[in-house]
Amino acid sequence: MAFHSWLIFLATSIGMSLAPGPNGLLAMTHGAMYGSRKTLFTIGGALLGFVGVIALCMFGIGALVRASVLWLMALKLIGGAYLIYLGVRVWRSPPIAVEMNNVPTSARGWALFRLGLLSSATNPKGLLFFSALLPQFIDPQRNLVTQFVAIAVTYVATEFAAEYAVACAANRIRPWLSRVGRRFNRVCGGIFVVIGGVLPLHV
């Protein structure tokens, strides 16, 4: 990948990371519920999922998905169903505690990591978007693995910065979130459910 192409991809990655999406919402929710440190597990899972999606797109699976209606529909349904499930879980979550150190014992690192991973890896729009975007930056004359590393590291860096900033901001406004209590969880959960319901209907 040429340097000027990388700069364009960097700017694109920053815009993508700052745009509202399921993973940013999940990072904000977990940041408010469990604190920014524990949300690192959520973010780590999401980043691993994004790396997997980028790898699939760059190494050919993205083309298969774009060409197959059945593959596309299956991924859309799986992603939508998972987001609805995630929304129901967030909706039913207990109110957020005021104390910064009062972290729910049920929020284990592996569970948060898994939620972040599934949220990014099962989002078919991410797969479709990357499979359409990445060919614009791939140089067929250069090593594909090297380009994959450059693209993946760049996107991981921008996405991490965006999600962690959201998690930290949510953690700082935790006293306010404790006042709205269960309503905040229901709003976030409802958004997930809406995204999951609408996702299979659109490309």
C-alpha cells in the first residue's frame, strides 16, 4: 500500500470509528455499568472481531458474500438476531451503581470479551462495508499479508481510541446514569433491538 493511500485509509478509519454503531454503543454501556478498565475486555473482543472481518474481506470471502444471496441473508439474520438478544440482555440489566468501585461480580472479563467479539464479528454490514472499501486501497503489486497488517493495525488503533474514549466518558457521567437507572439500560437495549430488527431488511 502506497503511503498516500494509507493516509486516505487512516482518515477513512477515523471517520468510521467516530460514526455511531453497535460496538460504540456497547462500549458506552459497559463503560457505564462496569467502568472503563473492565470495558477493555469488551473493546478487545470487538477489535479481534474486526480483524477477523478485515481478514475475510481481504482474502476473498467478502466477494463470495456479495455474490451469494443466501450467504448475505444468513449473515444478516444471524447478526440481527444476535443484536436483538444483546438488546434484551441490556434491557434487563440492573440499575447502574453510583460507586466507581462497585463492579458487578457477574461481569467477568471473558463474558465481556465474548460480547464485544460477537457484536463486531456477526455484523453483516461491517463485512459488506469492508469488502467494498478495502479493494480501493489494495495494491496488487505488493504483498497482500503486509497490506493486511497495515490496514488491520490502522483500523484497530482508531477503533480502540474511539471506543475507549466513549467508555471513559460513560464512566465519568456514572452518577447521572445511576439516577436514570434502569431507563438508561432500556434505552440502550431498545436501540440494539431496533438495529437488530432493521438490519436484516437493509444491505
